[in-house]
Amino acid sequence: MRRFKHKKRGTTYEMLGLAKMQISADTLYGYENDRRDAGRMTNNLETMSFVVYRSLHDDTLWVRPEREFFDGRFQEIEK
């Protein structure tokens, strides 16, 4: 498995894989919680990709949007 170091914190993680999440645009943007916006509600689905990774310090599992994970804040390291 690939390992990464968070550049700012120095913590290390093991990437477990990529996950997809399908969510309605209404839920993603919170319209279902505000009935005044009911006219704007749709049934459109959004698909988002996430990186699932595990802390090598305490085994905590984390999930972060793929685009954010690979935006430069993590650096791949050798095992």
C-alpha cells in the first residue's frame, strides 16, 4: 500500500484505497433542511471520489476528497 506524509503536520498515513459516494445535490447543498427552498430541490445525483487512509500513529481511519488529498498537502513516501 502507498504511504503518505502530511506536509504541515508530519504525520504519516497508509492509503487504503479510493471510495465513491453518490449523494443527491439537495443533500450536498443542504436544501432538504430548509423547506423555504423547496422549489429549488432536485433529484440530481452527484458522485464524489474520496481517499480512504489510515493513520500509522493510532490506526484512525480518515476519508478526504480525492482532489484535496492530491492537491499537494500530502507527499508520498517510501515504506
